[in-house]
Amino acid sequence: MINRLSEWNDTIVALATPAGVGAIGVIRVSGKLAIDIIDNMFPSKRLQQQPTHTLHVGLLKYENEILDEVVIALFKNPTSYTGEDVVEISCHGSAFIQQKIIQAITANGARLAKPGEFTQRAFLNGKLDLAQAEAVADVIASNTEASKNAAIKNMRGGFSTSLKILREELIKFSALIELELDFSQEDVAFADRNSLINLIKHLQVNTNTLIASFALGNVIKNGVQVAIIGKPNAGKSTLLNSLLNDERAIVSDIAGTTRDTVEEILNIDGVLFRLIDTAGIRHHTTDVIEQIGVKRSLQKMQQADVVIYLFDVNEIDAKELIVLENELKDNLVPYILVGNKVDNNIEKVVVEKFASFKEIIFISAKHQQGVDVLKEKIKNLAVNGDVHTESVIVTNARHFEALQKLSDTLSDILKGINENISGDLVALDIRQALYYLGLITGEVTNNDQLDYIFSKFCIGK
């Protein structure tokens, strides 16, 4: 597949470590001239004569100028990341030195790599399928234990293995039905329809399980937006600080201190929560700036995955809270009612005051009482329990869309079999199902789609 365009036959180079000053920088070179180019710059020994997966220390030169003392890592095809000859140069972290080395390599016949081009070549050379290649980007972008574990499992083929089993079983029946079409005049049946029905039902269960996992996968990958809303002076900024265990938001007894939204990140058991402290909501303020803040607060509430409605238990009664809860229900976003400013002296009275409500979490944000209970409730509302990444979890929206289409097509196959439609139409539906599976793993793709997918990678990967 590597010869689909001439550009995949050339040699590419890029900085594989983040730009900027550091102790060490790594420059990656891949392609048919990779070893020859570095051989011309590395007089210490002949790299072509060295075994693969070895390290070599020496000076790197260009036109008699010493560029740096480096460590060369040598990976010969086909046992490299890209499937091509790959050389990785560990040099000192000076941006000036790194640029000089890259300029020398390009002067010797390489070109600068495009974003994700090393991984794209790995895909084109059969080292990874497309789902695994996309998981590489997820590993790089992971920022929690859960997101890392899910991405590594998919990168190592967990998701691909599940799809491969589905695909192989479907191909087997597709071949038998296609064979029946070749012998249509003899009226023979090679594919047992009952077995096909059982297979399709089995595929539906597996496909729908993967589809259902996307809700958790999306949370693991992208985090959960949690909007903290309520009236002015309910203690929203104090709650934000208490959840973060840090003084991030300005706290004051003056109502309306928070004029704009304040966003911070909280990690709860491996899941990222984007906490949004909003301006206090009151609809009759004459302050123009506060009106803008209230408008933004309402927008954040509508965009949030979870809403915390915080109220001062001393400033609101049960009837008013019923009205507010109905407004939250109309918003169609999961919400948590949180009563603030509760201390031990009034806790029993407060609980009785709001006894008609199904669930309210009572806290004292100022003294951090009940905050851990609230954290657990936020997590359970977002992920419905503990985050287990041992099973395959779909985290990619492109995969999710293809799986939904696959599920619809499997339903069409079942409907067609039950209605005794002709074998050629059943075969057509099966080919459509195989097409959607191929979209995920890369058996079915086009150049524009590949360029778009890999353009979202960082350069050097």
C-alpha cells in the first residue's frame, strides 16, 4: 500500500519531542534513505552494517561542522514503528542544535514530515490498523489514568480484535450467500439461514455493547462539564474552592462578586471534571455587567453535562425550591440539588425542612463538610459507578457513528431474512455491514479521509 502515491516513497524527518529548551531532544527520520542520510553525517561507524534495534554514540557532522554529540537509535525495516528504516537521534535539547540537525538532514535528501505522517506510514505498511493508529493520538492526549488505559488497550488491538471477529464471521456467510447466487438456477442453499440469523443477533449484541460504551468513553476522553449555578451569595465560589481544595475563585460576602464564569479542572478517580463557577442568577438586576454574567451562566447550564444547583438553606424555602427544580427538569440535564451553609447545629432542622425532596446533598462548603459525598455523587451521575477500562470502550466519535450505521444495517439484514427477500439483496446488506466495519479499521478508506484523520496528530508522531 505504501506506493499509492510517490510521496510515501520519500524520507521524512521531524522533531519527536516538544519544541523548546530541554535536556534532550529526539529527532525521528523514516524512509528508504533514512540510514544512508544519517550514515553520511555519522562518521563514528557504518550504520548500514549495524544490526537493528541498537544504540550508537558519536558525533554528528555536516560539511565538516560538528553539530552535536548524539545517541543514534537504529530500527531497520520491517521491524520498526513505520515499517520503514527508522533512525532516532537523541541530541541536546537546544532548539538551535535541533534545527541545525534537521536542516542538515533535509539538505541530504529528506523532507519535513506532515502531522501524524509517521503513524500514517505505519498504517499504510500494515503495522497498525486505522483504529489502532487513532488510539496512538489518544494515548498522547491522555491526561488521566482511565483515558490512558482505554487508549492503550485500543492501541494494542483490543477494539480491533473485537471488530475482526465480527468481520470474519460476517465474511464467511457473505461468501456462502454469494456462492448461492452463482448456482441460482440449481436452487441450492449453502448458507443456513437459521445460523445466519443467530450470527446477526450475536453481532447486534456485540455492536450495541460497543455503542453503549461510547457514553463512558466520551467521558473518559473528553471529561465532564459541571456547571455550578445558583443565586448570588449561595457559596458557589466557596464550593469551587472546596472541591479543588485550593483558593481558585474570589470569595466575598458581597452578592454578585463573580461576574463571569470561572473554569477549573478536577480529577475524580481518573475522570476529568471541568467545574464552571457561574455568576449568581437573579433575573431582576439592573447592573448591565451582572446581566451579561447571568446570561452566560444560563448558557453554561444548557451546555453542561451535569448541573449543581447550590442554594443557601437559610435563604430559601421548600416551595421556592420546587419551582427551581422544575426549571432544572425542563433543562433536560442531569442535576444535583445541594443545600449549602449547613452546620451541625441546624442540620436536623434543615433536613426536616426539605424532607419532601427525593434527594438533596447538604454541605458546608466553607468548612468542607459533605464535599466528599458531593464528589462521589458527581462521579456516579457522570459515569454510573466505577470506571473499568479492562473491557473495550469506544472513545472515538467516528467509530461511534460507523457502529450506529452498522447496527441499522444488521437490523435490515434480519428484517430481510425474516421476509424471505432474495439472496442478492441479503448479500448487498451484508456487504454494507462489512463496509461500515471496514471504515473503522481502515480496510475501506480514501486518501482525503486518511489525510484528515492524521492531520490531527502532532508532528513527529
